[in-house]
Amino acid sequence: MHRFANPAQFNRLADAILPWAKMAFVLLLGAGLYYAFFDSPPDYQQGESVRVMYIHVPAAWMAMFTYMVMAIASFTALVWRHPLALLAGRAAAPIGAVFTALALITGMLWGKPMWGTYWVWDGRLTSVLVLLFLYLGYMALWQAIDEEEKAGRAASILALVGVVNIPIIKFSVDWWSTLHQPASVMRLDGPTIDGSMLMPLLLMAGAYQAYFVVVFLWRMKLEINRRKLAVARQAAMHASVGAE
Amino acid sequence: MAEFLNMGGYASFVWTAYGLSAAALIWLAMSSRKQLTETDDAVDAARARRRGEG
């Protein structure tokens, strides 16, 4: 793992992965949208509104996946002080925040015609809202503390504490009574959703995953550049103090 | 076509969800790419300055 602690080596690896991830995104998105709109039936109860599922569910999955990426990066940064791990957490946070906001907004737009309301304070919706606040809090901590190392440590601790929210999101529909439907794909006894709907759902989930890889690698490279510029600024400051 | 766009009467919910998702994902990708290009240029400029000083 420490092989990729070298930013130059990481950038080379990222540059090799990026074209493939971009291609995968375009292909998966194209196929996903085709199946979502033209090759999957309307739901027998929800009608055409079920097509919101093909963007809502992948956004919700990515919101949780990205949080786990951020939490693992934070753990790695705190325990092993891996130089790129802090940057990985910081790079992932805005992507996770966007996916979480999209899961909430598309869920509201699906909920209104199906439940008759945009919002209910039940376990699932509230725990996903808490996830959004955790992302925003993590990003705010990075901004609020001037010293990068301290900011990174505080944000990483918050990310680790927030991990407890992930199983709450997942199992909230089983633990508490809710308007939200229970899991129909990620179940121990296999998916209960029909294959004609599972196909576009998985294709769109793949497209979102490929999108994550592309934007995450861009943001990692961006964070590496920011770190380089901070070091260069510090070196220039020391040089000017030394010259005086 | 009109039937497709109407989405069985749920057009405003379905198309708003897709439109907002597209807008948010495009905005995040474009702003990330733009910031990366700007910092790439700044790193190159810093490197050139250092070479000039050396």
C-alpha cells in the first residue's frame, strides 16, 4: 500500500485508470438509461414513477459506499499515517455529499406521488439526512482549522465516529416502522426485484461507480497539487526569511 | 413521444429527478476538473520559478 504513498507513482496509476473509467462510465450510463426508459416495464403499482428508482437507489448506495471509502481512508491516516490517506478522505467527501443530497432529493420526488408526502421523519430518511450532515461536518472541519494536520485529524475522527450511522441506514427499514420499502436487492436470500428492473438498476449503479472513480481520481490529483503548492509556499516563505 | 414525456402523469417528478441528478453530477465533475487544471498550472508555474531561482 505504501508503494502508492509516492504522489508521482499515484498520479501515474491514476492517469492509467482514468481513460478506462471514463469509457466505462459512458458505456454503462448509455446502456443504463436505455434499459431504464425503453426496456423496463412500469411497475404494476407505481406506474412510470418507478423510473426514479434507477437514479435514486444507485445514489443511495454510492452515498454509503463513499462514506466507507472516507472512513477507511481516515482510519488509515490516523493509524498508519499514510500520506495519501488523508487526501483520499478529503477527495471523497464532496462526492459523497452530492450522492447523499441526490439520494434525498430523488427520494422526495419519488415519495411525493407514492406516499403523498415529500418527507417523513422516519428512521431511513432521518439517518440519510444525518449522513449528509456528517459529510458537511467533515468538510467544514477541514475548512475551519488552519493547521492541516490538526484539521485532518479532527475530520478523520468525525468520519470514524459517523460510521455507526451506516448500519443504522441499512437496517432502519427492518428495525422501525417506516413508509420506505425494505431492501429488495441486497438481501441474504437474493434480490426480490424482477430481472427486467434489476438490469437497468445494476447498469446505473455501475455508471455511478465509474463516475465516482473518475471524479475521485481527479480530486485526489487536485489534493496532491494543493499539498505541493502549500509546501512550495512554505519553502518560499522560509527562503525569504533566511534572506532577510 | 408525448406519451413517453408524460411518464404516465408523473413527468414532473421523473424529469425533475433526472434533471437535478444530471445537473449536480455535471457540476461536480466540471468544478473538480477545473480546479485540477488550475492547480496543475500553478504547480507548473511554481516549478518554473524554482528552476529560474536555481
